[in-house]
Amino acid sequence: MHRTAVFWLLTAAAAYTTAAAPNWTGVLHEHPAIQYAVRPAIDRVAKLSEAIARGRVLQRDARTGYLLPVLNALGVPVESQLLVFSKTGLQRALIGPQRPRALFFDESVAVGYVQGAPVVELAAHDPQQGVMFYTIDQSAASPIITRRTNCLTCHVSASTLDVPGMLARSTAVGDDGNVLPQLGSNDVDHQTPHPDRWGGYFVTSEQAPTGYNQRAHAGNITFSGRGNTSNQVFVDWINGSAETHGYLSASSHIVALMVFDHQMHAINLITRLNWESRAGGSEATIRRLEDELANYLLFIGEVPPSAAATPNASFAKRLEAKAPKDHLGRSCAQLDATNRLMRLPCSYMIYSEAFDGLPPTVKQVVYQRMLDVLSSEAPRALGIARATADDRRAVLEILRETKSDFPDERP
């Protein structure tokens, strides 16, 4: 792992661990202003559960149980599939290179599926209450969505900014999928160098794999006890027949992985900022989080792809549909994946329900920071030097046209 990445993770973890709201000695999710475990959820999975209780029918699929019906009901694209073969997660005992965990996601929901496993796993970002966790019993005659709080054992930590959140982590694994902690692991977002990403994941692409060999990223490989690497598990997987083994495809696309990396940290940042503002966090903590979220939404510090990648066309189209376009047809959800993740340096997560659910005063400070950066005559000093003046101007024009509360000009 790169030293700069190690330093960033250690300092970030320390900052979030010590930034709990003043005069509150418990964990943040139990604060009276939050009450994560008892307040009713309004996320998309909770709403689907209510619809099922009112009579909505989800017909089990003979091959994948409730996976496809749930994906269709929630509108989560099958093209978003990622494949994790490390023994991690709720059903880790069942996972391995021959039976990976398939993850499907969009801007606020993730669905986890392991072939033959007893439950489908769901995580949904509630606009006010952070990430909620659920399961669906695959053997039930009719679907029952059950909320799970035991997931917080892993999903509240420094890796999630100490709020119930999403995990994106790269790990070293053996050829049986077991994690090898002695070889290290790291949390991943769009600032992580690509050689440090996707350990324990299968990584596929639209083109021949010449640009992404073993050293371009940590995916597709396993480690022996002596530290030697092999990609035999990937060769076996890609040459097998994923569909006949109960998976929707063999794909775990590199561009979808990059989108996932970016989005998961954005979800955790938005939740932490929301909660600190509601729980009476210190002014310094809230201001730091406001600046950090603004910078993250503008991809400041983003590590560019080490080789050009071609997005899956259907995945790109579904993602683009998540953000409004301006009158010129531009949006903040159009993929690039050649020079940077997105075509323009602004995240589609600015249109998420969770971002819109931030307190108005907090949101205005985030907007103002973004406006200052995008309007700066010295972008290098602010860390956005890779974005051209035309790029920054385009983002400003899009935001002013598509976000009614975005400020027109700097004060």
C-alpha cells in the first residue's frame, strides 16, 4: 500500500473517531437526535417491504430465488454486478473463488447474492438515518424483508467514518478465498491508487486485458503462503459457465468497480455530516466535513485510471439516467474512465436524496465551497488543477441549471 494512502487513512480514521458530538459519551448512532435502531426507516428497501405487506407480489426465480425480482422491483441494474471472492461479509463461510458474492448497486441500494446461500442481503442508504441492512429468506414461499442490526459489527468502524455505512475494501486472499491479514488490506475510494484496489474481487473489462495486468490492480489474484501470486482462480472463473452455476453473468466490470469505490465513501461522508449537524457536533468538525464533502464531490485528489477503460454501455446509460441534464445535454453522471472516472469533475451523488436531505444551512456551505473551487483563478492551489477551465465552467453551468438551490455567484 502506498505511504500516502496509509497516511491519509490513518489521519482520517483518527479525525472521525475523535469527532463525536460534544457532551455525548455513547456511539453516535445511539444519540437522541439519531436513534438509528428505533426510528422508522424511509429508504427504498423499507418502502419495498411496505409494498409487499400491502400485497405486492415478488415471484421467486427458479435459478436465483428472490435476486432478480428484488433487482427489478428496486430498479437496480444487473449490469452493475461486481464479484467478491474473498471470504468477507455476512455469508463469508459460503464464499470463495468458485462461488463469489455478487454485488449489485445503484446510487442508494446494494444487493448481495451468493449462489445457494440462505438469504439475499440488502443495504439501503436512508436519506436521514444512514445505511440500513436487510435480508430476504431465499427459502420462503413469499418474500419477507427483515431488518438486521448485527451488520453494524463490521459496518460501523473507522472504515465507514464511524456511522452505519458502506465498505469498499481491498484485501489479500489465498486461493481458497480466505483473507490473509498479515499481507495487509486497505479501504478504497477514488483517491486510492489502482495497484491498491480490488484485492479479493474479480475484475473484467470490455477489451483485452493488456492494460490491466497483475500490477495495474490487485484484483483476480491470490497469494501463496510465501507471498507468490497466481491468477488461476480468475482463469477458472472466466473459463467456466457462471450462468449455469446460478449467476447472472461472469462480469465484474472495472468501470463499475471504480463507480462503486467513489460512491461508497460519498455515502459515508454525507451520513457523517448529516449526523454531526443534527447531534450538535462542534463547529470545527462540521466545517471540516463540509469542506471534505465538497472536495470529494469535485473529485479533488482523484487518482486517474492507469489505463483507459471502456464502460459497459448499458451500465453507463443507467447511471447517466440518475442525474438531470442541462439544455446542452450535459450532466454529472456521464462516464469517461479514460482520463478520470466521470466526464466532468462533479459527482452525480449531489443529486441523491441523502445529499438533498442535508440541513439547508449545511448544504449551502458545501455549495459555497464548491463554487469557490470551481470559480478559482488558482485551481492548482485547491487541488483541482487536472480539471480545465472549460470543465469547471461546464460544471457550474450544469449545477446552476439543475440544482435550484445552488448559488448563482460567490458572495
